[in-house]
Amino acid sequence: MSVAMALVVLSIRRGKYGRILLATRDSQAACATLGFSTTLTRVAVFSMSAGLAGVAGVLFAGMRSTVGTLDFFFFQNLPILLFAIVFGITSISGVLTGGFVYGCLTTGFLISSDVSVRNIAYIILFVGIRLLVNNP
């Protein structure tokens, strides 16, 4: 499902609406001069992001039997955000790769699920962040 959502985002970014979004990001005044509604663009972006978050919430709730407040604790979800940033948050493939690598390392899909071996994920994350600090 996440691949399908990534394809939807890619199709939007490559189409006419994606060019309008890039132009709005570069200069809102220029877009308003050309006749584009920046307010409508912002509302559409907010609606699309809310829709993507809704789909992610449905998938997350389907994966769990119960969902509580501790499932959304900041420090529990911070590593996956950092993995997405290290692998490239501006590209869809980088975000998917970051989530896949984090999921494989923490669930023991590729390596054993021993807690000491799971720390490899955090070592990779630290090295990636250090490389980004030196050359963003």
C-alpha cells in the first residue's frame, strides 16, 4: 500500500499540479501574478497530506489490535523519521528505502532480533547523520 501511495505522490509531482506546487514554493507572489490561487494550492496540499495520513492511520490500526497513546510517543517514532531524512526525504525512493531499512533492522527481518544486534540500526543512523552534518 505504501508503494501505491508513493506512486500517487509521484504522479502528482510529475504532473501539472506538481509544477504549480514547485512554482508556489519558489515564489508565491509570482504565482499570484500569473493567476494561480495560492490559498487554493495550500488547501489542496493540506487535504492531500491529511488523506495520506489517514491512509497511514488506517494501515497502522489494521496492523495493531489496540492503539493507545504510547504508540505515538515522540521518541518511539523519531528513528524512522531520521532514517527517512538520512536516506533522502526529498525523493520518494529515499523515504521508502529509509523506512524499509529501519523496519528490517529493528524487526529482525534481515538479522537476528537480539537487542544488541538491533542497535546496528542506531549505529547506521548515527553514521548517516554525521555524514549529513559534514556534507548536507
